[in-house]
Amino acid sequence: MEKSLLYYLLEWPFNSDSTTDNEEACFINISHDRQLVSIDPRDSTAGNIDITDRAKLLAFLQMLERDNVPYKYILLDIRFEKGLTTPVDTPLFRQICRMRDIAIAHHANDAWDNYELAFDSLQGKTGMSDYAQLGFARNFSRYTFLQDGGPSLALKMYDDTRHQATSIKRFRRWPLYTSCGLLCTNSPMLAIRGNIYNKMDAPVMEEGPGFIYNFYEDLGADILSLEGRNLAEDFKNKYLIVANLESDMHDTYTGPMPGAYLTWLAFLHLRDGHHLLHWPFIILMFVFYAAIFYFLFFINRMARGKWASHSRIRQFLLGLIRWIGSCGLLYLVTFIAYLAFAVRYNVTIPILGVIIANFIINIANNNEKNNNPSGLDAAPSA
């Protein structure tokens, strides 16, 4: 189920007791670097809206270029919407277009939100930054790699670092996805580990079950305003994640998390190949499902046999075993899939299938009982 308790129980047995400091990524916060712009420059009564300070962002990118910083990738989880203009837009957008290994956030244009990109030339640098909401899920649990508008930010970064075209493909309009010649998951349940803190106001690092500490700095106060800082050394071979890390929050099963941090975890999910469904996993799933349905009909046949057909208590117990056992086997599949293949397997739909199968068996048993009042061969439903 899409429940936080299940996620916790799923990961708890496999967590180590080590505490680590993430050294791959540098998180840069822009929540305090804001500016006001007119919502509609042609209408002075339309009011203003605050956006990322684009002059500071331009200065940062120019510093990276000037100092020849050997970064790995720049992820700007920032949207540039058409109609919200500043004096530095043209040099900023041209700066982004000519830089290597950089992506910005994009948003789908739909009936509810008429979103347009501010500068058409930025299109090749964009990754979708939309989060699908599931009606039965109370918080974020899934990240979608290939979205309706194109590849997500995480997928864009993954493919750019591997110098390849969009690697996840959808088979026509079916919910069937492939990558690297294998079936894959397009909307996996992410394993959310660790947390992210302000570098200047971070808690004392304590030992915990596989806890990962991530720290962020403020763009203006900690990077642009500090003279003599060696960015080439600080950002060498680092992924630079620039985003609003204080206000752009999403509820998860471990608590509120910045959207950019979820994107980073999704990228790691891709990089480690956890989205791929290898043949041993597919074969194991087939064997497990065959075993579960065999179990259902085996227990039902026992309930209809001579040993239990005339005992309501035995029939009730066998029916209870059928219900609990089949659902329990599905949860066992979840743990084995996670342990053996690092796949966070969602059992919501399979459990619904097992419940339907149990109801069909009950209905069949009731019909047979009605057609055979003597009850010699029929067993009442559990």
C-alpha cells in the first residue's frame, strides 16, 4: 500500500547504522534571493509577484564560467515563465544556453495552467518538474520520469550525464516503459533517506540507521558575497542543485522534503539502475503470482473436501487462512523484491486482484451451496 508505515518497515531491516555526509552534490538555496516583477508590464494595476533574483543567478553562472569550474552538472530547479520579465533576462538566458551540462525546470501547458517558456532557445535545456498527485495517496511517494510534457529534470540530468537521448520510452499509449532494452518502472516509489539542512544552522551529526546528511548554502549570502572563495575547488566534480530549498516543500512519508531533493533522489534511483526490471525479477514475480493463486485454490479445495465440508469452524479457519495467507504472501513478495533487487514493489493493485479473486471464490462457493443443499461437496464461504 502507499502507506508510510509500510515504507518504514520495508527499509528498516536493511538500513545500516552508519551516518554519512553527502559529498556528491552541492545544494544552493535561492529562497532568500528574491525580486519583485510586474505580473503584467502593460497593466500597472495587476500588481507584482516575487521570483528568483535573476541578476544574482546570472552573476553565479558567470562566476562558474569565469573561474572555469569543473562541475559535473547544474540543475536549476527554477522556472522561467513568459511574461515575467527583468532587465537581465536576455544575458541570463543566453548564458544558460551556452553552458554545458545544465537543465532548468519546465511545466506542462494544460487546461488549468497556461504556462509558456520565457525564451524558446531554452527548450533544449528543460526538464519537467511536475509532481503527479494520486487520489488515494496523502503525500508524495512516486516520482515520474517520463511525463506528458517530456523527460523530467531527473531523467534529463541522467541522460545528459550519459550523453544519450531520452532513455525511457513508452510503448504507444500503453502503461509500458522500456529503457536500455529492458522493461522499467516510470513512476517508482522512491526510497527517501536523509534530510537537508542549512549549512550555517545544521544540527550535530548523530549516528542513526543509514542516515544521510545534506547541507545547503544561500546563493547570495554564502557564495556571491564571500570574497576569495575558490569555487573551482569547492565545486569540483560536484552536482550543483540550485533551488528554493525552504519554501518548495512536499509532504513525504519521512516528513516535508524540498522538491529539488526529491529530484536528486530520483536521479540517484536512475543512476543506480533501480528503475530497470531485469529478467530474474520478472521470472520471480511470475512464479510468486502462480504460487499465490495456487494457494488460493488449494485452500478452497481443502475447505470443500471431506475433512472440512461438514465443519463450519474448519471452513471458517481455512477461509481465514485463504484471505490472510494470500495477502501475506504479497507482502512477502514486497520484502523479497526489495532485498534481492532493490525494487520498492507496490502491492496495492495486486492485493485488489487477490481480494477480487477471493470474492469470486466466495460467490462460486455460495452458488454451489445453493445448488447443492445437502452440502456434501460444497463449503460455505469464509
